[in-house]
Amino acid sequence: QVQLVESGGGLVQAGDSLRLSCLASGRTINSAAVGWFRQAPGKERDFVAGITWSTGGTDYVDSVKGRFTISRDIVKNTVYLQMNSLKPEDTAVYYCAARHVRTTAYVYWGQGTQVTVSS
């Protein structure tokens, strides 16, 4: 079991930066991969970035490469999503999720945090 709690969303202007946090807990976190997803109104939930807890290896969707950075703090059990050069199209509810590294399905989800980017 993995429990996830997001924080850090808010309202910003285009070009601004924002950092999301995902506090993770649970006995299996060391064998997990943690990802950030987002869902805009009327759209499907899409993968944004992911990180393997044990190795720190990362992955990004093309639309955020060079602007977003995912990282983790092992001591604080927290995964961060640093978002720079935000655009109005980044507006969405952002979710933190976790899966076992040997699987592909994310099965543990946080409650989500709203990010709104005004033009």
C-alpha cells in the first residue's frame, strides 16, 4: 500500500513557476515508481512525468520536456514537480500516482491539486 498527498497547486500567470509536492508513505514505496498526471476539463487524465523511487530515473511527456522537472527527496518521502514557463494549456488538476516498478498500471492515487495558469 502507498498513500499519496499532493500540495502546491494554485493560480499563476503565464510564464510563472510552481512546485507541486507529493508526500508518499507506505511499506512498498521503495519498490515504486511515482508519476504526475493531469486532467483538464473535458479531457482524459494524461501522464506528465514519472520517477523511479529507487534509482531516480525519470520520464516526461514531450510537451513538458525542458519546462518541468520531477525529483524526489528520499529523506522527506516526497516527490516534486517543478513547473517553469507555465502556459495556459497547463491548466488542469494534477494528480500524484504510484505503481510497482514491475508493473505498468498506476494503482495508488492522490486526491489531486488544481493548477490554473492565466494568460
